[in-house]
Amino acid sequence: MRLSDTERARKGRRMLRILKLLVFLLVIGFVALVGYAYLGNLAPEKTDVSEEVTLDG
């Protein structure tokens, strides 16, 4: 079974579309990973706070 030129071109375009989608998903995943690495560690700094309190009575 031989494919005609149009069928071969259609398969080629489909493969190119799948490759573009794969590259796009890889880039989005990498950007998300980098964003998480930078923004995922936003724990506040812990410091001791002491203040004297006077009670009435």
C-alpha cells in the first residue's frame, strides 16, 4: 500500500503538530519548575519578639 503525496504531506503535518505540542509542553513544564524553585520557598524569617506587658490591678 503506497501513500499518495497528499496523504504523506498530511501525515508529515500531523507529526510536526505533535512535535510542536511536545516542545510547547516541555517549555511550559520547565518554566513552571523554575517558577516553583524561585517562589516555592517563601517561608517567612522567624525572629523572637518580646515586649513587656503591665497588668492593671
